[in-house]
Amino acid sequence: MAKNNHKKMKNKRFWNQFFTYVYLIFMTVIIIYPLLITVTSAFKSGNLISFDLSFEGELTLNNFRRLFNDTLYGTWYMNTLMVAVVAMFIQVTIITLAGYAYSRYRFIGRKSSLKFFIVVQMVPTIAALTAFYVMALLVGGLDTHGFLIFLYVGGAIPMNTWLMKGYFDTVPIDLDESAKLDGAGHLRTFAQIVLPLMRPMIAVQALWAFMTPFGEFMLARFILRSPEKYTVAIGLQQFINDPRQQRVTLFAAGAILIAVPISILFFYLQKNFVSGLTSGGTKG
Amino acid sequence: MESTAATKSKESYSKQERIKIRNTTLMSIIPGGGQFYNRQVPKGILFLLIFILFLYQLYATGLNSISGLITLGTTPGEDHSLFLLIEGVLQLLYIFLFLAFYVIQLYDANRVAKIKAISPSKVNHSIKDILFNVYENGFPYLLTVPAYILMLFAIIFPVLVTFLLIFTNYDFNHIPPATLIEWTGLDTFTTMFSINTYRETFTSVFIWTIIWTLSATTLQIALGIFTAMVMNQPFIKFKRIFGVILLLPWAVPAFITILTFSNMFNPSAGAINTQVIPFINSVIPFLKIPALSWKTNPFWTKVALIGIQGWLGYPYIYVLTTSILQSIPNEWYEAASIDGANTIQKFNSITFPHILAVAAPIFITQYTNNFNNFTMIYLFNEGGPGSVGNNAGSTDILISWVYKLTTGQSPQYNVSSAITFIISAVVIVVSLVIFSRANAFEMED
């Protein structure tokens, strides 16, 4: 009886392991297949109208050359970098200051404005598309990177102030209090005691802010009208959208040059991001 | 902004003191008056200046802006109704800010007078003292001001303008400055719900939006939780490699993968029909799946959209669930095993409730994100194929329909604003109800 039970257990364990690996391999194939298609297409010669996975034909770097010589890809990349860096600096400065205030001070309107942040970040950006358009017309912001940065930063503030406050909450308040007992003022406590401890978190926030313009599509498409102002996301869409042009390989090459650095940044940041989210989500 | 400890309860002031405090407050009916009386001259000058500036602004341009907001222009070709609208709303914001300032300075005069009644030496008179006082007690306000200003202009102001546009006739027939826009009250809503084609389009788009939100989000959550539980088993080899691969859909920017999928699902030349389906047919005997009409048949387009969203969205849930699973004590499972619970029972009574308790608010945001997942719908097939009327394609969700109504050939700004308003209301109400049930609003202090 006991032996039979043991055998049953072993059998069950075998099938469990078997299905586990089948599932994981299945997922691997589904995930890798489209990505591998993009990667291999980037090195294929010829003008294709659509992707598939094949390893025939010689590999070439021609697509990358064409990308920089015959298209505006280089300009788009520089545009995106510029928007990303400026937006990152402004955003991180503002949310760090505000997050610190929300974490350390009890002031009039604190609680209600925190709730307000949660509500405001639920309003989809598109809710104000028409208004953005009219505002841009009024201040001459249409087709400018400045206006796009303004929209990126403004839209990111509620959610990220909220997250930043959560991060500041993890720095023990005893540190500030003892610094204040030693006679340090507001600014010194903030700049010399708390801020250095927050450096890793600020770096994470900065990198996330930096990555946004590389993947954002809707606002960029709406604000930027002339091709030499495009960011990479809208630029690349032009390559694949028009099947008659047969520029799929160019799309693939351009996509790789974005996806590789962004994915590396992602894996570098991912742990911090998730821990911040769970603590922000449960604790407030 | 002296500390409140310096004031005392109402009864403890003498009658004379009380009259004096009241008079000081009354003097601030003209801003700065009370402050002068309290002998805070620099503060008084500043407040008076703000007051004069406000009056001057109101006289110079403000009143015009307000009347512009009311009429939205009188001369076609000359008055730009939209600019008038925006300037009018800005003026309303100024007035609101001024009123806030007005109340604060009344309050300030009153409070300083109270302090003065008890200990006159505690009242700051010089600029230096006042500046120091602002820094000392107003520090958190100074820190948050930039965030507020930016939000005011990038979120609140545009939302306000959009809201007002609902009550106008701003559409392709009324494009300023050539034509004037007029206030039309609730006509937009009336049109939307009384004209049959609009009602049909709205209903059809709305139903698909709900189906899309529920099925795509549930798929990504289920896939994420399942994958996390599979990966949480101790015996798995190459855990790190699988871990990285499973996260790839999240790591690669979504627009790249969506555009790639969009190409792969091309019904005539795409890889799914030319490579994947033939491969499946050759591996599994007796299975003959024909080439499917992705992107040209609404049903198959919807299937593809939901599947791709599952692919894109599950890693986030997977990572989240993994960290939650690690926080469940092993003893709970052991105790359950002793009681004779099987795997499914353990999942239902231990794992799933625990995951929900921690991650419910995040799951909700996943639903609301997909409700508004413009990128996915628009990049995969631009809301197509076909049309369900009024610019909307058969896979358009509300938000991508709004985008088309705003950017298309014959824009309907008022209708798109109205739909946006409905979308935002739905999302906010649903989230608020669930958030407050999950006590996500509870704060530590």
C-alpha cells in the first residue's frame, strides 16, 4: 500500500515536471518567435513587404547603413534623446521636491491633494487632446519638442510624485530629526541627509522618465507634424505602415537600435521598479 | 505664519482685544490693510501690490476675456472663438487664485492680530524676518509649488477646456477663425443619443470596449499568475534564463512589438498565415487550419488583439505575483496538505486570496489601462477593418474613436469631448469605488 502510494507520488511529480517544462518551452517559443523575426530581418538584404523567420540568404549591415544615409532616422534618434533628457531632468527635479514634501511635512491640503493625484492620474491623456491642440496653437507649440516635453512631464507628475513619496517614506525619519536637532535647516536636511540616501531611487525614476519618449506614440504623433521633428516611434511607424514601400527590413533595423538599449535599461531597473510599485500600491 | 501655540481660545481675549482683532481683519477687506495695521509694512505693501495688479489686469484684459468666454466672439473671421474660450478659462483660474489669496490674507491679518494681542514682540516686522518665516513654515509649500503649477497647465486646465467644449458646436463645420463657435448647451449629448447612427455607433463601440477590457485584461492577469506559480516551483532548471525570456515582452518597447505583430498578422503575406499555421498543420496530424483573415475580418482581428495584449501584458503581473508568492509562508500550505487539500483547493483558499489582497488595486489599474489602450488598438490595425459608422472602425474602442473624431477628416470636437467625458467618468468612478473598498486610500498618519 505504502509502496503504491510512493509510486503514485513519483508519477505525479514526473507529470508535473513534464507539463511545467512543456509550458515554459511553449512560452519561450511564443515570446522569442516574433522577436527573432525582427532581429533576423534587420540583417536581411532585399526589400521585403513582410516578416517571416528564415535564415536563408546572406547577412548584411546594409539596412543600418541605409537607415542613417537615406532616411531621417539619425535625426529622429537625436530628437528622441533630446526630448528624453530634458523631460527627465525637469520631471525628476519636480517630483523629488514634491515627493519629499509629501513624505516629510504635514501641511494644509496634504491628504486631499494626495487623493487628488490618484484621481487625476486616472484621466486618460487623450481626454484633453483637443485642448492640447488649441493650447499649442495659442502658444505656437504645435510641431515643437518643447510642448511635447511639457505634456510628458505634466502628465507624469501625479503618478510619480505618489511613487516618490513612497520611496521617501522608506528613509527613516529619525535621520532628519536628529539632523534638525543638530541645527540643520530644511534645505540642509533635505540636500545633505535625505537626498544622498535616495540616489538609487532617483536614478530609477530618472531612467524611467528617460525611457518614456522612446515608446510613447500618441502625443508625439499628435504634436509633431513635420518629419524632421519626429521621434523614433512615429518615424518607424512610417516604415512599416506603407506596404508598397517595402521597408520592413529598415523598420527591423531601426527597431533593434531602440529595443536593445531600452531592454538593457529595463533589466537593470526592473527589480527596483517592482518593489517600488508593490510598496506604493499597498501602503500608499 | 507664527506658530498656533501663540494664540488662545476665543473666550480668553478681553472685549477690547476682540474688537481690535475684528477691526484688523475688517481692514484687510482691502488686501494689505490689516497687515499695515499690524505694522507688517513689507507684507502689507506686497499684498496691496498683488491686489492692485489683479484689479489692473482685470480692467485691462480680464473683463474682455470674461465677456469673450460668454459670447465666444461676435465677428466671424476676426474673433477666434477657441482663443477666446481658452483666455476666458485662464481668466477664471486667475480669479480663483486671487480669491484664494484674498481669503488667505484675511486669515493672516486675523491671526497676526491675535498674536499681537498676547505678545507683540512675536510679530515680524522686517523683510528679513518675514522671508525667514516663509522659509521656515512654508517650506513644504515651496517644494510642491512647481508640481502644482505644471499640473495646473498640463492637466487641470486642458481637462477644463475639454469639458467646456462639450457645450459648444465646435466641429468641422465650425472651424475658427473663419467661423464662430457658439454655446449650444446640452445639444451635443442630445445629438449623440437621439440621432440613430450616433447611438448605434456608440453602443457598438462601447460593447466592444467592454469585451476588450474584460477579456484582454483577464487573459493577461490569468497568464501572469499562472506563469508565476509555474516558475515558483523549486525544481526548475535554468530559472534565470527562463526568467529573462518571460520578461522580454515587457522589456521591448510595446510599439515595436505591436507593429511587428501587425505585420505578422497580415492576412496575405504575414508570417502567421504563411509560416505558423502551416507549421501547426504539419506537426499535428489531421489538423487543417485554413489561412485566417486576420485584420480583414472583425472577429479574427479581435481575437488577435486580445491574444497580443495577453502576450504584452502578462509579464508585469507575473513579476508582481512572484514577489507576492514569496511572501506567503510555507506553513500555510503544509497545514493545508495535512488537512487533505489538493492543489486547486490550496490555490482557491490560500494563494489567490492572498494575491488579491495585495494586488487588487494594481489589477484594477490594469483594467482601466486596457479600457484606454489606444496604442494597441491604433497601431495594430488602426481600429479597422471596416466601419461601424461615424469614423469608427469595427475594433475601435472608445478612446481610439475619440482620437479619430479629433484628428480625422471631418473632426467632431464637441462629440469627442463628450465621449472623453464619459470615458473619464467611468474610469474614475469604477476605480474610486474599488480603491476605497481595497482601502488603498488609507494613509499611514
